[in-house]
Amino acid sequence: MDWSNNFEQFLAQVSETQRQLFKSWTSAMPGMQDSTRQDMRENFDNAVNFQEQVVTSSLEFQARVTHLSLESQRQLWQNYFNMLRSK
């Protein structure tokens, strides 16, 4: 179980490093010291909403492109068979 103990120590060190980095970053950024948890929550919600809008727009775009591609193929084959029948 030495491996799991080492891994736990590693994760603890990474977490502490991240905490220290965030502390130094917020102390260096003007205005960050005045931010409240509510502001952070609001910013998080805004970021999540933006990500959701990007994903939704991307999926809608992909759906439209797929629909146009299928419609083009349908018309191509329909024209092909109509041309064969007209000869």
C-alpha cells in the first residue's frame, strides 16, 4: 500500500500548490480581493451558461449541416434516377 500512500501525498501536494497559486493570483489581481462568494458563484453560473450556449449552438449547426448534406444527396440521387428514366 506504499503506492497508494505516495499517490495520496502527491494529490495533497498538488492541491496545496493549487491553493497557494490561487491565493497569490487573487492577491496580485486588483479587485479580486473584494469579490465575494456570490460574485464567484455568479461568474461560475455565467461561465456554465456560456458553455451550454456554445455546445447547443454547435449541435444545432451540426444538425443543419447534416440535414443539408442529406438533402443534397437525396436531390442528387433523385436527379440521377430521373435522368436515367428520361432516356
